[in-house]
Amino acid sequence: MSEKKIPYKIYLEENEMPTQWYNVRADMKNKPAPLLNPATLKPMTAEELGHVFCDELVKQELDDTNPYIDIPQEIRDFYRMYRPSPLVRAYCLEKKLGTPAKIYYKFEGNNTSGSHKLNSAIAQAYYAKKQGLKGVTTETGAGQWGTALSMACAYFDLDCKVYMVKVSYEQKPFRREVMRTYGASVTPSPSETTEVGRKILAEHPGTTGSLGCAISEAVEAATTREGYRYVLGSVLNQVLLHQSVIGLETKAALEKYDITPDIIIGCAGGGSNLGGLISPFMGEKLRGEKDYQFIAVEPASCPSLTRGRYAYDFCDTGRVCPLAKMYTLGSGFIPSANHAGGLRYHGMSSTLSQLYDDGLMEARSVEQTSVFEAAEQFARIEGILPAPESSHAIRVAIDEALKCKETGEEKTIVFGLTGTGYFDMVAYEKFNNGEMTDYIPTDEELAVGFAGLPKME
């Protein structure tokens, strides 16, 4: 098809929106390792998981066989408020770079939460309401997930308790206030409000916190309150399932114009955005139908894929959650207070970890100053101020496009633009003032985290 006929923004019609989520695990020959009960080291049962998660979400978490799961009508109705989201051809960026590469990005920032997180938040809130619960608890790093969940809970009239990583709580007061506007209570983590929070503070006085810490507090808060369950914005299989709407829409939009991507890039923290974007394409690769190059991009300050170990580990710092087999830096690893809060998690989704270990995708780590250079370049050229997390994918997309400039290859690059950066202005201020620094943990520092991995004897 003629390039002139491809618009800047490819929109799907409402009737082209997915009616089912795609479960990539159904097509995986090597299934993700099961969650283990830390006391018995046996696979967690549905009954055990039901004490923490909503019943229907437990079924989705354990489902390794059904490739497609129907999206309930109530969730589809909510999706219509901001979906389908556009797939954008970055013509201006291509021209500025002077590259023969064709660059597309799937933009997930067209909703008040500012990110892709709402795709799973509304699903999890729906199942909590359907179960008759009073409310839910959760953690949030940069604040996108907490914002999205507070919106979803307000929609279904559920109580929402958010434990926000302390460094982000302090850096992003406006994100915090959006959550409160939607009715959520927001607590900086680690805090004195939970037993596990007090223990972490005693062991690490003055800590800026981590997602692992906040998860521990949120799980304790849920399991000690009647009528509450814990919900999570990344890492878990159920979340990657809900986020598959991103990849399904991307695939449909590309097929509408006979476009086949060569490289698909996503930022990677716990795995929700990356997993959601690549899942339908990965399914084709797993089934032997097509081949793609998948690149996961993570911060050099928290390099779980590129420098972590593939092992069973706790999902949280307080060690109250099940064990997951994943690429991890150790549940006790607390990353530096960098500005990509949503990527500051010690481990990676079990699903993505298995795919990475099988050699089906690759990973790269990037330093935050180079990430913000790419963010600033993208903002000036494409007119969107990207979130720091999203900008990791932008960095590598630009790098790949420049490689094409050197080789003359006309590759098609697709990346996920997970959200906007309008609540991240403290980070942009530090970058613009020349105050931003890079931090890469030493092998010795990582060894401390690895030493805390559970003994699987």
C-alpha cells in the first residue's frame, strides 16, 4: 500500500475494539512456573490465592490453556470512553532523524490516569464489585496505577487504599492529589500504619521505599480487613491478560494498512505494558506464523532482566507474598531514587521471564540521563510530553532508527508510549537544570540482593 495513504494516526472504529483478551500462556510451550506457597514450596491453590485476590482474577491468574477470554460488557462499555487508542506514525521524528525506518507508537495516554494502567484497573475493580467486596488495596510507584485504580473504584463505588512509594509520594504531589480527588486514601510507603512497614523502617531508616515495600503493606492491609482484596497493576498473569487490548488493537491497526512490524519495543518494570503490547505478536511467533524482534527496555538502576537471576523469589520486600519464578534482583533490593518510578521493581513478570529465558525476546538497560534526552527530543518533535517510563522505549526506538540510518535498512519499528509525563515535572526540572545523575548498581550491591533469595531445598 502506498505510504501516502497511511495517516498520521490510525484509529479503529468502536466495533473493531477487542471483545476478548488474549492469553499468551496458552501458546507457550514452556509455561510460566507456578506461584509457590512460601511455607510449603508447593504451587498455590485457587483457595489460597483467594484469600488475597478476587475469585475471578484467581481463575485468570491460573489459566494456562484458554487463548481467549471474553471481556465483560460492563468493562467494554468503560473502555469505550478512551479506547480504541491511536496508533501514530512518527513522521516528524523519522524526518528529524533522517532514517529510512518507519516508526509507529501506540499512545495510551488519552485518559485522565495518563497511562495504560486503566485497562486492568477497571477490570479488577469490576470483579471486586461483582464479588460484593467493600474495597481494594494496592501499591503504586510513579502513581499511574494508583490513579487508574482510584478512577476505576470511583466508577464502581469501591473503597480504594493506595500505598505509594515514598520517593514518588514526595516527588509527585499532584499525582497523589488526583487519587484523592477520586476518593482514594494515599499513604507513603513504607509507613507506620502496618506491621511490615514498621519492620522495613526499622531495618532501613530513612529509606525512599520501593514497589516491593509498598506491595507488602498493601497485602497486609487487604488480608487484615474484612471485605477487602489486594489488586496489582503489573507482574501478574491476569494483568498481562487485561493489557493485551493494547497489542490486539495495535495488531488490528497495522493489519488495516498491511503493515508488518520488524521490531516491537516496550519499557519493562513489572511487565504489564510490555506484555500487553507484544502478546498477540508473540503468539504468532510461538505458533511459527511470523517472526518479530522484541526488545524490553529497563532502567540501568534496576536491571532485573539484564543483570538479574532467574530464580524463585518473593514478589515483595516484606516477604508476605507467594514465591514467583522470575528474573529478579532479590526482594530486598531497593533501587536508587530514580525518576522512572513505575520501573523500580526488583523482579519481572513470570510470563515475560520465561519468554526471555527461552530466547524469544531480548532486553536492554539504559541510563536515565539518556532516557530524558530522548524524552525531550520526542516532546519537541512529536509534541507529546512522555512519561519517564515510556521514554525508555523511546530511547531504544531512536537508537534502532539510527542504526537503520547507518545500514540503509527500511525496518518498521513499533513501540509503546505508555503515558504522559505531566505529573513528572520534578524529574524534567532536574534534567533541565543539569542536576540529574545516573546510578548503576555495582556487582557487590547486587550480590546483597541475590544473597537474600530463598533457599529452594
